[in-house]
Amino acid sequence: MVAREYADLLGALPLPALVIDREERIAASNTEARAVIGQGIEGRNFVTMLRQPALIDAVEGTLRDGQARTVPYLSNDGAQDTTFQVTVRTVDSLNVVLLCFIDVTHLERAVQMRRDFVANVSHELRTPLTALTGFIETLRGPAREDAAARERFLDIMDGEASRMNRLVGDLLSLSRVEADERVRPRGKVVLTDILASVLRTLTPLADEAGVVFETQFPDGPVTILGDADQLMQVFTNLVENAIKYGAAGGRVTVRIEVAERDPALRAPGVRVYVADDGPGIDAVHLPRLTERFYRADSHRSRALGGTGLGLAIVKHIVNRHRGRLRVESELGQGACFIVILPMDVPAA
């Protein structure tokens, strides 16, 4: 088979592929392979073009004994790293070796996300557990007869235990939300009633912080398809955050806007704005706010009892409702979280 026929064959493959002949030269490659390895590779010795030792060893081994091999290959397009799983196999009838590059970057990222998640959970649990262990030892020893110290330590221990309980609760909630994310809600819910209930529930917390609620709702009820409990969780989280991280003695505004065609959805939609007049969020943090355990202000979040999972839960619930979550903020100008939900209630 001539090089032109090799090229035609490889061009029909939907993934990067190249052929190496018995002279150890790259006989042909497709466009996808050249995008990974480089242009002008045909006719060159494969060692000078592939470069990575594991892949070179695999090709040499397959040329030598004819056994198929699979090895990783790392690439970078200038913007991000890409991981390929390369299969190296002989084509006996043509007396060549065929290399196929399978992009497994998404799998590697998923593995790394799991590692990071376990590391983060371990870190979040270790801190309160260490504190509890230390206070228990103190109460059994030096503070055994010190009533004042005992009460103070017990209060701290109660706070740390509550923090762990919130963390475990949020982890379970996140797990349930992720499990249901592909199942779209089918029940009708009145969004205005849900928001009114959230504000009633959080009024004591707002009063304690000296925060005033301001609402801007349509005259009539706003009905959408949704899961009432999950939507309650979304807006409780957002309003509670606005109270905690907004300005003490300030204002939290909750506004509903209904549009016949929302530009984010390209369909009828409703937008719920939850805004505070606090210190705002630096723009560098905005793209990562919904990541698990990511905190724009780690010390303040922990001091206020945050687990770092609330906005991740919000994101997954909004995704389940086929909606969008937007965040607008400038330092010194407060923050506004916008939940965009589709208005696709079926006809009765």
C-alpha cells in the first residue's frame, strides 16, 4: 500500500492515527494526528517526532515482537493539557504498526476531581475533629475542675460538632442532587409562594443582623415546573448568604422578572434576583464560586458556619431545572445572584 492509500485510510478514522513502517518512519498520518504531534511528520523517524519515552518504547516493542500495547501520551495545545491513551498494534498484512490516540482527558479530570473531593472532605473534617479531641483531653485533665473553662470548651465543642453535622448534611444533599440531576422535575410549583416562605423562615436571622428585606414580585402568582423542596433549598441558601455576607444593617433585595423570551434560555423564563449591598466579590473568584469547597473568603466563611458546598448544591439543582445561574458583583458594590428558570408549564 502506498503512502497515498495509507493517508486515505487514516483520513476515514475519527481519531488521531498514524502508520509507522518497518524502517521506523512515519508512513502516513491523518489531520487529527498532525494537530497533536505537528505538521510535516511523514517520512520522519518516529523517535524524533513522538519523543515521549513510554510511547517510543511501546512502538519499538511492537515492531520487535508484534504484541499490542497501550500507553499514555501527554500533549498540550498551548491552552490546556490533553491526555491520550495510545494503542500500538501491528497490521500484519501491511507489515506496519498502527497508532491510534484516544482522548481520555475527561476521565483523568474526573479521577482528579474525585481525589480533590476526598482531600477536601478529609481536610474539612480533620479540623473540627482535631479541635474536639484537644478539648476532650483538656477537660479530662487540666480543666477537669474548672467550671468556667468547661462551659467555654463545651460551647466550642458544640459549635465544631454542629459544623461537622452541617458538612455531612450538605454532602448527603449534594449526593442526592447529583443523582437526580438528569431527571427533570414535572410538578407545578408557585415560585412566588416559595420565595415568600423562604423570606418568612429567614426573617429572624435577618432581624438579628439588622438586615431588611425588599421584595419586588409580580402582582399574580408565578408558576413553573419544579421541585418545591429543591427550589426552597436554592433560595434559602442564596438569601441566607446575602444576609451573612452582605452589609450588617443593610438590605437584601429579592426580585422576580418574567419574560416571554429570556435571552439565556431562548424561551419563556423567569429570573429571580437575590442582591445584597455588602462588600462584593472580587471578579477573580466569580468563575469558581460554584466549585465544591471553593470560598472567596475562606476564613469568614468558616467563621459563619459555611461548608463550601452550598453554591455547588445550588448549581446542580438549577441544572436539574434546565436553568442558569449567574453572578454579578464588583468590590464595594454588593453581589447579585440570578437564577434563571424556564417557564414551560404544560397546558391543563
